[in-house]
Amino acid sequence: MPGGSATGRAKKAVTERNADTREEADLQTRIGFRAYQIYLDRGSEPGSAEEDWLQAEQEILEQRLLSDPE
């Protein structure tokens, strides 16, 4: 059977899905940490959490694109 057994393909799909989930969790953690750094850098003033998150997300995703030539 081309492509391997159904069980082998299913295991591979689960493994890939788990890797994607871990990668997404890591990305969210990195963004959260950077957003917190931005919050501290601007004097820990409340009221800009969404802007901090969006700035952090942009920075992290840009870094990811520059370091991952895929």
C-alpha cells in the first residue's frame, strides 16, 4: 500500500498535530512574556494590555519570519 499503513499515517498525523500544538503554545508564551516586558518598560501603567500584546506579537512573528527561511 503506497504511503504506509493507515495506522502509521494516523500516528504521523497525531504527532504532527501535537508538534503544532506545542509550537503554538510556545509562541503564545513568548508573546506573553514580551508583552509583559513592554508593560514594564513603559512604567507598569495599566490600560494598554491589548497594545502591548499586539506589539509583542508583531515583534515575535517578525523575528520568527526572519529566522525561519521556509
